[in-house]
Amino acid sequence: MIDALRFDTNGLIPAIAQQHDTGEVLMLAWMNADAVAETLQTGRVCYWSRSRGALWRKGETSGQAQLLIELRFDCDADALLLLVDQTGVACHTGRRTCFYRAIRKDGVVELAGPIVDPATLYG
Amino acid sequence: MIDALRFDTNGLIPAIAQQHDTGEVLMLAWMNADAVAETLQTGRVCYWSRSRGALWRKGETSGQAQLLIELRFDCDADALLLLVDQTGVACHTGRRTCFYRAIRKDGVVELAGPIVDPATLYG
């Protein structure tokens, strides 16, 4: 079934994580074919870390895991939408979502502060 | 303010479009700095078409435009979340969202059919 997906020249596909019941967009990260396969098999979301060049089992270090509810893909089969149940916070800054800043006419606005001290996640 | 964003080696940044009031994730596309600037200036979403290599004013041909409600960006400043008000359908297949298929244990499932005949959008 993964053959249906189109990975880019680096073998990656962007994946949006959305909280399944509230609709909140939590983060955007990347997957390779192995990450997609592991996520479907285990039901726990696994990304590909471009900075570390390794599989990134979300929550492995921080405990802030994502349970997969459903994996969707788009019309061009080159983007994924993961409906998840997020434990705690998605963002490494301790915020629920990574999308906590907005560009407005008067500048950059911070919409939400940390609800968990990042030091407790990675300390 | 666009200087706050990190574009990739192709000068692009992925942008998620989400219907502002329902939370529905409509599509994922790409923007360059000019597309971000135009979107902020006009309040109508403009992407960068990688296939055409040109600015893509969403709805210019189909009429299915996206009014920008808010432009958010993530912790790494390398992904955008556009809260929009979508006119009609986001997907060129005539579906409301591009993410209309899911991978399930028993195979690929289609979750929604077209609500508009694509021929009427691009005919």
C-alpha cells in the first residue's frame, strides 16, 4: 500500500499531524518509506529526522507520543495527513502545537506559551 | 517579517491550508518568498506551483479561492499553517479536501467523492 505514495528525490514525504478529535494541527514533519511502514504496523507515529538522519519515534525520549488513528494521503499522493492522539505536547518547546506564532500586520505574534517545561521532557 | 521564515534549498516552504472554522485540513502546497509576500499583502492565498514553476494564485482559474484568515509558522520556522476561508472545494478533483484517501489494514479507502464536477472548474 505504501507503493501508492510518492516520495521526493530524498525519499521523503511531508506528514501533517492533526489531533483527531479537536482538529488542531500539531506539527509538520517528514517520513521515509520505513517510517510509514513502522507507523502503520505499530500504530505509533514514527518520522524521519532530517537533522539526525535516523528514524524518529515520536515521544521515545520525551514521552510525548502520537497514537495513530488514521493515515490519509492527498490527491497527488505526495503529502500525508496523520490523524493522531497526542500525548501531552507535540512541540519540543513544551507547547501543544508547533504552530504557535503568527505573522500579523504589526509583526510576529506569539499565540501560546509552553504548558510543559522542556527541561522535564528532555532533561 | 518574512525574514523570520526558513526556506529550503529550492527557496520553498511547505504550507498547510486549514479551514479556519471547521478545522478541516484542505491541502498541502508550497510557497516561495514572493508567494508569502503576495498572500500577506492581498489576503488571498498564492502558492508556488512546482510543476509549472510559477506563482499559483489559488482559484485564479477554478474560482475556488482561499481567503487568508491568519498565517502561522512553526517552531523551526520551516513550515506554514494557513488558516483560510475556502470558497467551494480545495481539490482539483472536485473534492472539498485533497486528503480524501486513507490507508487501512484492508487497503486504500476513499473517504469522500467529488462534490463538484472538475470539468466545471477547469472546463
